[in-house]
Amino acid sequence: MRTGTTYTRHFDIEPRQHELLGLDLGEGTPRRTLILGITLYLVWTGSLLLLFGMPSRFTFTLYFLPPLLTAVIGTQRSRTNDRRWNLTLWTLGARYLVMGHRPIVCGGRRAAARSEWIPRRARWGTKGDALRRESVKRRRQYDMDTTTPVIVAGAPITLDARPRLYGPDAVYRAVQRGGRTSTGETA
């Protein structure tokens, strides 16, 4: 198995903001984190202000902490894919769970039928079990009642395969005799 190494990640130079409105930021904050944080604060805090009004001493954390955690943790490099932010992986994961994806059939030559899509229950797996409206007792009873079917297998089948190697001369003679192509048309 061959493995490759990507060196472009090592040359990633991140722009930093060292000063903001005359305020010294020290070693600097990454600009993408700063822009994402400001945008999240405007959207999150603005919507909460419109819905609930000014925060009290107790609700200030709800106004302040979620955008901060999303900006700081979300803009860190992912441990599974070091070319992406955590925020990107969260978004792709949520999109897959909610929307799914359209399978590519024949290299995109035909659109996949709805029956070929991965169903929501299969995509959610065990994550959807917690969202079920059934009680825990009923789920336990269902798990106890279901039994796995017994599959009876016959005798093993022995295979006697003999590989053959056809050279270009044999392929040319087959085409000259009127052999069929992979599309079913005669040559």
C-alpha cells in the first residue's frame, strides 16, 4: 500500500490581527477566527436581543458563551482531517444526517433514483434511537423479542479457476472475427 505526504499544510501562513481599533492584541488573533467570531456575535446576540431583550446577570452566559466556543473550537484544525476546520466537519456531518447525499451512479451519467439514496434511519443509526418517541421499556422489550434467523448453509463450493493471459495479437484476432465489445455492439 502506498502512502503519500502532503507538504502544503506545513506552508500554511495564517494572517493575524495585532491591533484592533487602537487596542493592542499582543501576538495577534487569527483573522479568520476574529471575523467568524464577530459575525457569530452579531447574529447570535442580535437575534437574542430581538427575541428576549437585554440579558440579566444569569442569562449573560447564554448571550456570550456559544459564539465564543463556536469561534474558538470551530476554527481549530480537525484531528481527523488537518486540512479542514472543525466547523466545516460539524456542518458536513449535520448536513449528511439531515439531507443525506445523492449517490453518483455511472460516473454521474444518470441521476440516482430515490430508492438508491441511503435512508435516513440508516444514516442516523444509533443517533436516532435517542430521538425516538418510544419509551425505554418498550425498546428493551423489542430488543429482547427479536431473534436472529438461523441460516442453514450447504456444502462448500470448490472453485477451479484457471487464469489466462491474452496478448494483443489474440485480442486483434478476436476483434477481426466479429467479437462483441463491452457495449454489446459488434465490432
